[in-house]
Amino acid sequence: MKKIIWIIFSFSSLIILISGCIRQEFFLLDDSNATVESINSIVNSNNKFAFDLYNKYRLNDENIFFSPYSISSALAMTYEGAKGETAEEMKSVFYFIEDKDKMRSSYASLYNIINKKDKNYKLSTANALWAEKEYSFLDDYFDIIKKYYGGKIKNMDFIRNAEKSRIFINNWVEDKTNNKIKDLISPGLITSSTRLVLTNAVYFKGDWFEKFNEENTKDKNFRISKDNIIKTPMMEYVGSDAKFKYTEDNNTQVIELPYSGEELSMLILLPKNDDINLLEENLNINTLLKWKEELKKQRVDIYIPKFKFETKYTMNQDLKEMGMPIAFTSSADFSGMDGIHSLFISDVVHQAFIEVNEEGTEAAAATAVLMKKTALKPGISIPVFNADHPFIFLIQQNNSGNILFMGKVNNPNK
């Protein structure tokens, strides 16, 4: 079997993976136009993107972990400023719904649900926009981000203090993820050309509804492949009367492990024949929904490894290949942000952390979309004004156009 691949993404109709923000006062966003149908559409869009992105990453033997909700949220805020073909490509990649009013209200509704109080677990999300203080953005764009995405707007001095700005933003991310996501934006990504950085930070911590007994955890074999077997701490939940939602077919076993409060759960998909390639090739939203419908509570003896790891992705090439190349070029149209065709996406970075043990799960993720000022678009030549021959000139009053002086230069040396 290939090296084991762990991934968590949004499976329920209310929560789309793990989202978070620590020590922040939340207020309800405007979700008045949201309907159950539109919220489900947003969830479905996010889940489709999750599978698409997973298929990009599954072709190597590394662990995988990312938050599709974090990525989609950051790019949804970016999409709000996109126009024309740039917007169409982004909508296609992220499956954004056609009705923007319902899309906005649905994102607001999910934000409100995720950040609700009185939970048996920690789950929250936070957005922020970091804008170059000397660059003119449209008030309407910022208003949409604040009203529907809860995005805090912070003016920065990217032109003169790019590195200081980078550290400030990274500290915000670290704070909002309970110190789990550090140095999201690497040195050199923010430069004097950066005009806007959009960030989403997420955090989750929940105890198992049925905790594993640490005394039962023992080092056991784990088959990375037929010829590569390692020892790893394996948690056990054996011989209990507790029941878990479980199903299986000829190739796959599926179990759902709920967290305290039973509002969130981890779903584990285990190939029976050690061939995870077969499972991956047949994994999509339809097969997932089929398995979820077939889950039935029953007694199950459970063995799963403890694990803890971090991942980091630079997503530029991935998103281009998935269908939105224009956004990363000087042909990008983000005029909904500034009223002109002057911005493009320079980088999209995503970082995630997860730890699973006997008590439960802690996970965090963050996404940053960096936008820079573009050069002139291809095909637009720079005018050359070379006054090396006789010319006429005049001096006028600008407001009225009144010509005060007029003349001609035949020989500037006379």
C-alpha cells in the first residue's frame, strides 16, 4: 500500500472542515438572503472543489491535509473583486453559484454557524484583508467583504515596510490558529508591489464522543506498502458496547467517529485490499453520499494510529491547471476591487496542521491570497514622446481651458 494519506474535508451540510479564530469577538453577518437550498449549494461547491484538489495532491506518496473551506473562503473574497473572464474561470474552479446575493448570504450564514457560541468543541473562522494604505480600493468592495465575510480591513505599508507587514500578517494568522500555523507567508512573497493580501484562518479542537483509553495504545505494524512495514502507536477501541456509524462494501470500510456534542465527526475511508489507488479512483461526492446514507450504528472494534503532521502548499500552479490561469497574469480583471485593471494574484499559499490522539483532534489551517500591481497589459505599447524637432506649446488655465500663452520652438538653442 502507498504511504497512508490522511485527509479531512467537509462532509456535512452545515460544517465544511475545520475553521477557526481565537480570541475574537464575533458578530452576526447579514445572511438574510440565505436559504437552505443556497447554503447546501455552497457546501456542495466547496465539497466538489475538495475532491478536485485532493486529486491534484494524491499523485505523490506524501501525507495530505488541507482545508477546502479555508481556501474557498479566501478565494471567494478574491472572486468578489473579479470581473469578466477572470471571474468566470474562478467560478468554474470553485463551483461558485450564479446568484451572488445568495452566495454572499450563504457564506455569511456558514460563518455565523461556524462561529456560534455554546459549543462542546472549539470551532471558528476569521477573515482579514490587508490593504496597501496608499492604494485606492473601492469602498463597495470592502463593504461586501465586511458585511458578508466578516473580513476586517487593515491598512498596511507594503511599499516601505514589506517585511514588517509580512510578519504582522503572519502573527495574526498564528494568533487566530492557536499558534498552530506559523510563517504562513514566506520571506520575499510580500514586496513593494503588493497591494492586497486576503487571509482566512481556521481552528478546531474537539474531544471524541467516545474517547480512546491511552492505556490500550500499543506499538503495532503499519503497512506503508507490501515491502515497507513500520511500527506506530495504534489506538484501540475494542470490546465496548458503544456503537459507531459504520458501513462497508466489497472494497471499502467506512466509519464515522463523532466528537463531543455529536455536531462534528471524522469520517475514515479504509481500503480493504490495501490498494488506496482503487479507493481514490472511485472517490467522488456521489460515492461519499452513498456511503453516508448506508452508515448504520453498530458495535465495531476500532484500531487507528495516532498521527500529527503539518502541510504547506503553494497553489499557484495547481489553480492554474484546475482552470483559472488568467487570475495570475497581467490580463487579470480585478476591477471590482479598485475600479481599474491593475491587480493580479501573485501567490496563493495554504498551510495546515492536524493532531489525532486518544482525547480527540486538534487542527488548524490558513490561506493567503497575495495580490500585486500589474504592469501594462500585453499589446499595450508605452508611448514615446521625443521632442527632437520643432513643436508648438501653450500655457493654459486647467479649469477653464483658457490659453494664457502659446508658442512654437523651432530651435531651442536660439
